[in-house]
Amino acid sequence: MRASQQPDTGSSTYPPPVYAVAEDRRAVPPAGVLWWLGSTILLGAVLGAAWWLLAPTGRLFGDPEVPADWVLRDLTLAGLELAAGIAVGAVVALRLTLPGVVPRIVAAVGGSVLGSLLALGVGEGLAYLFGPHGRDGVPGSSFVLQSYGALAIWPGVVAVIVFATALVGLARRRT
């Protein structure tokens, strides 16, 4: 710039709209909610395939006619859902201070419910299509979930972790 030139001040508003702070800091973009919902549902499909592969009486090992393995089949899904619940709950808990926490929690817990149901459908569907198939005269020998309470583990663990983390954060702010 030469000494004879006046500086270009541009418009009289500062900061420009590109750098302005968002009006509502509590809102989360719809893409963020869809990401949480979609990723937990996709994780459910992965868990269903892993359940079918890793469970006794599943694809890789075990005998569908041994009743002792039926409990282990259900416990395998419960353990996989526990691990998924801890992972999703920890990620949500780390983001509790960011804006839009309520839609994020609702999407994560709701997606965990849907993902848990999808894990059941994928695991049983793969067993129906590719085997193993149980004997017709032996109830429980087919690759199905006998204890449906295992489906509540994943969303329950997510909710408990988020609740406990929020409670600890609230207690720290009070003292």
C-alpha cells in the first residue's frame, strides 16, 4: 500500500458473517445426529455378524445340539453388546461439554436400541441363510437368541455411562 492510498476498510460490520459465532450454541447440526444414529446402527450390523461367527453353535465352532452351548451363544451376544455399550458410552461421555448434547445422547441411545435389534436380526438371518441349522425335534438348537434381555445391555450401558459421567461433572462444578 502506498502512503497516498487510504486503507480499504470494506464493509462496516465486523466480524464478517463467515467468522461470526453461531446464534444458538446448543443446537447440533442434523448431520451430527444422523451420524450418531447411523454409526450405532451400522455397529449393530457388525455385532450381528460377529455374534454369528464367534458364538458357540455359530458358524465357526460348537455343536447346535449341545444344550450347554446355548447359554454361551446368548452370553456371546451379551458380551459383544457390553463392549459396544462401553465404547459408545465413553465416546458420548467425552463430548458432554460440546453444544447439542441432548440430541447427541438421544441419537446414541436410540441408535443403540436399533443397533441391538439389528444385531439380533443379522446374526439370526446369517444363521438362517448359511447355517448351522439345528434339528427340528430339538427346541433351542437353532441359532436364535433365547434370552431377549441381552438386547437391553448395549443401550443400558450407554445410558448408565452418560448418566454417571454427567453426575460426576455436576458434582465437580458444585464443589
